[in-house]
Amino acid sequence: MDDRIKELVADLQQGFLTRRGFLAKAAALGLSTAAALRLLGAAGSGTAEAQTPAVQPKRWQKGKGWGWVWGSGDQLGNLNELSLELTKKALSLAKTGRVYDLGLTYDRRSYKWPGHSPGEILTFRNQQGEFAQRDLDFVVDPKVNSLKTSFASCALFVSDNVATQIDGYGHISVGGGADAQYYNGFKASEVLGNWGLMKLGAETIPPIVAPATMIDVAGSVGQNPLPSNFAIGPDVLRQALAKQGVDIEPLDVVLIRTGTAGIWLKGDGVGANQDDVAKADSAGISLAAARWLVEEKGALMIGSDTSGLEVGQSVDQLPDGTSFIPVHHYLIPMQGVHILEYHNQEDLAKDKTYKFAYVLGVNKFKGATAGTALRPIGIA
């Protein structure tokens, strides 16, 4: 049997492909429908040689999700679900060794959501200035540095919510003012300080290695990028997954492609085409979609290639009131689910790579509300 066919059978047995996805990929490899169906029958009665067992969530409840279930003082939320077993399941998806760069490059011209500060990258020391201004003795003293070795360094003045990012739990609260409440019931008096957050900062987010599913909504709908304020509901996600021939498993990182990253890349690679990015950036998921992903599918984290994940003009609201960002309100303080933003999925879409290992390390700026200008990778 062709190695590629064997890999498809193994993917089917391990649950990485649906029946429809298996048939579609088998046809693309030149296998007849009858032959593919025979393989389906054989696969149904056998087991894969290197099958990775399903990883069962510890505290997730179908129809409910997570919420504040990890005990008083917890700052990890559903990242308590990370485990050795989940890491091994993620790495089992790395079949070819192909590494996908999911990060977008940032500079002072990059588009940002209006609620965040601008950023500057300033040269603090440079090789020419060190010898022209002669303010560092250890550089200009010929006894110490006869070879005239020199260096450069930069000072960064940057928002903690730009380019590729992960929203921390200190990013969103409910209630407002002194009565603001954060994930797990933390109060403003416990969280807010003059020099960043005292709790729930980005440094509390551990290294993440987890299985991931990419949902190419732009490709499914046939509009790249999606139109402004295109609302992605559960039916749109289900349709895209069916076309891809994959499904979401509990504890998958779910990334949703709107095509906005492709527009960003056209702006000198840094999103300098701000007006064009802004138009695409407003497409996103509805609250119903967020609830479906968390409560019915058990998504570990949810992300997209936009600055805010959710649709710019909200189409649904929580039962107890309104929010200008109801998806953020639901996911972060209520469910303890992190949001991933500006994740570049263009190469994943080009290769039709829908299942992969997701790897993220968050820069450890203590007290930051989000991990900023990140470079997550996917390995397939």
C-alpha cells in the first residue's frame, strides 16, 4: 500500500480525519471510490500502529464549558488542562516536520485596534554613535577595545496588544470601576497596580503545546478576505469543517481564518496598509459560535487572524445584558479561555493543513495584559 494511503488510514483511525475527509483525500491521491470504501471497512475493524489515545478533559462539561472550576486563587483557567498526554497527542500530528510561522511582523506603521497605544522601536545605541559621541569608555578606550568592537540595542515602546498576541485574563473585566471583576472572581483592588497587573498578567501563561484545528472560513465561503463585519456563526464553522473533512476534538486550539492576515502581508509585510486591514479586520465569530466552540466542542483556546476574533458589529448578546465585545466577555472572565489574535494562517490554508501541533511561548513581561508581538508555530 502506498505510504500516503497508509497515512490517510492512520489519520482516520486516530480521529484526525472524518469519513468524508478520508474519501476526498483518497480521491485526490487517485484512489477509486470502491477502493477507498474497502479501506474504510478495513480501517473500521483495525487500529493504527501508533494510535494516540484521546485525551479527556479534566473539568470541562459538555453544554457548560469550564468557568471558575479550578479553585480559589487559580490564575491558569482551562490551561490547567495542559498535560503530558496532550503534548504527546499534539506532537503525533507532526507527520512531515513542516513548520508554519503563525506570527505577523510588527513595526511602528502596523495596524492596531484604536483602543491600544501606538508603538515605537528606537535605536538606543548604535555602532556609529558610540564612536562619534564617545560616551562609553569601554568601547572607545584602545587599551580595552583595540579592535573597535561595537554593538547596537533598541528601546521598545510598544503596546502589549499588537500584532500576533494572546489575551491574558487581566485584559477583560466586568462590572466597571472599583467593582470590576476578573476571571475567577478576582477584584480590581487585587489586580490593578501602577506598574502593570499584580495578578493575571501574561507571565502566568505557561508554554503551550496542544493539538490544533484550523478552520478556513474564507476558503469555505469563497471570499478572501471575508467581507467587513461578516458574522461567523456555528453553521458557518460546521460547513467549513465538513468541507475540510476534519472535526474539532476536545482540547484542540481552534484557529479561524478570515483572510485578514493576507491583507496585512500586502502592507510591506507589517500591516502598513492600515485602511485595507481595518476593512477586513471586522469579520469574526458571533457569541453563538464562541459558545458552540467552548460548550459543545471543548476548544482549549480560540483564535483568528484579526485583532479581535469577534465580529466588529455584534449580532448577539449575553442573556444578562449587553457588551461591546460579548465574545471577549464570555471567553475570558466567564469561561477562562484565552483568545489568540492576528495568527497568520495563510500558509496553512495554501497547503490545506487543517490539523497540526500548536506551540506557543509567551514573552514574560510581568504584569502585561497580553502576550504581544508573538511568534507561535504550527508543526504538521
